[in-house]
Amino acid sequence: MLVSPASQARLNGIVRLARERGWVLTLESDLSHPPRGWRGDGVISTLKDTSAFRSFVATLRKNSIPIVNAAGRGMDMGVPTVCGDDGQIGALAAGHFAERRFQNVAWFSSKWGLVQRTRYDALAREWAALGRSSERPPKFVWSERPKNLKKEDWQSFVAWLGDKIEATPKPLGIFAYSDYDAARVASACREHGLDVPGEVAVLGVDNNPIICENQVVPISSVNHDLEKIGYKAAELLDRLMNGGRKPVAPLFVKPRGITVRRSTDTVAVGNPVLRAAMTFISENIANPIGAPQIAAGIGISRLKLDRMFAKELGISVGREIAHQRFAKAKLLLAGTKMTLAEIARETGFCNAAYLANVFKRETGLRPAKYRAQVKSGH
């Protein structure tokens, strides 16, 4: 088997299937043409829409060698494709910002193509469905910049994006096409003195720890399930090599939730006093807190605190505490291996049994079932 994976995670999935089926793998970093003298049974590639790749695909067809594309869709080559569900990725981002009470979101990407458009459209549709805004979110795309701004000019880029962000209402959540683009947004914000996540929350895609965890403010990211994409691509190739029918449409792999880091670990409120109250709740969520402790912690009266929550958020202080407790418990359940008892202690629930009951009431699922679904990508 000839393999040209674009990431270690995708390769891990391919290797797992290969071991199960007893394949012998030949790895090539550039698969725009078959290696000299190679004689194999099938190919998994991350195709690009170039003449070299088209010629490569034509050669494989001529020799009746099946090929599976494990990259983004949008290339009219008639090659079976396994890729991430970009619609689900965009919808997940919208829900993430809505859960944090954002009223303003925007999109950023360095380039613009089918994958970017699909994610952006899904973000816009879900944002409208959640009742946030009927207007489409602002779209900042560097490749669509004015022609006088050079791509390699970092200062031009920072000035361009910073001006776009500063002109957009805040608090603002920005959904970036990838972790690379999310890091660019965070850098532009830093250059312009914009607080992340206080003024601008940033969300990427791929959950690459090398990028996300090595920023001044660590970046939250959608877990694009690249390993499962690799496994499913190899599974499809195995079926094709054994005479199976080619699927007529791409096979989509759902994302596996969001890994939340500091860049979106916030609640979007404009009132600085109310924001301080939200931050106090977040930082003390494991403790037995209520309105008296919060009011004392931020230096206002209990009556003023209650009135502020009712007027500006339309909920009680207790309701917000419960909301933040459950939201954090849900994230820990999806993104860690902590036991239910550990999660209960970390989020201020009385015990694991009480948390399990709350979880079942809110989601219709027992915690173990929810965790299993997130892990499987369903």
C-alpha cells in the first residue's frame, strides 16, 4: 500500500487499520507521481488539485489500482474521499460561542475555498438558528485582501486584520479555519492591544497541541478527528481492493467536540462589573459559592448583583452558577479521562450521583453514554 498522509494523526489511523489487515505500507511525503518501480495494490493520498496529481490519478486508473483521497473535498477527480464533516465543525463552533453568551462572531481564514466556505456557511446557519443574528457573520479572508497588501508582509497583515477586528462589535468570538489561522488572529490581537479572551475569543480547528498550547494565550480548538479519517480511508481502500463498490459521495467523519483552553474560556458580557462576577464564578466553580460570596468577592452589594443579573442577563445568580457548573462538567467529561467523582469535585457538584442525575436531565444521556458517543464521534 502506498500512503501519503498529511498529518501524524491521520497516519496513526491508517497504520491501525494496516496492522489489522496485514498490509505492508510504503510511505511517501510527495505523492504527485508513483515512485519508480513501485508495484502495489492501492493508494491513500491527500490529493491536491494540480496537473501532477491529476496525471497520477489517471495512471492509477489505467493500471486498475484503487485510490482513496483522505483530504478535503472539492476536487473533481472522481476519487473516493473520506474527510471531516465541515458542516458539523462550523455548527459546533457556533454552539460553543453561543453557550458562552456571545452576541457577535466572525470568521477568519488565510485562504478561501470549498472547505472554508462550508464551515463558514454552517457557522452562519447555526448562529441564526440559535437566535443570535439573522445577518451573516463578518468574514475576514486574507487572500481576498486589497492587492496592495503583500502576503509575506507580516506588518501589513497585522494592520489589516487588527483594523477589521477593532471595527467589529465586542465581545467578539472569532472562528478560524485552522489552528494556524487562530494563532494568527491571536497575534494580531496582541499587536493591537486587544485582550484575548476578554474582548476577542479565538477558536481554531485540528487541536494541534504544538500550536494551541504554545501561545501567549493557549488556543481552544475543534477536535477534527484526523485519526478516524485515516482509519476510515484505509477501511474504504481495503473494501475497494476486495472488489467493493466505490461510494458516490464523500464519507464524512464528525468532529470530536472542542478542547477548551484559555482563548475561549470566558463568558461574553459587556458590563465590566458583570464580567467580573462571571469570572469570579468561573474561577471558584469548585467551591460552595452563591450570590453573597460573589458580591463580596467583587466588592458590590448583594442587591446590586441580583438586579444586574436579572436586568442584563434575565436570569438569577444561582442559575448562572448552575449553568457554568454543568458546562464545565460536560467539557471535562468529553475532553478528559477524569472519573465522574473527580469531575463532580472539580465543578462543585455534591457527588457523582447528583452530577449523573443532572446530566441525564439536561442531555437525556447518562454520563458514560455521552462520553462514549463523543469518543466515537457520533
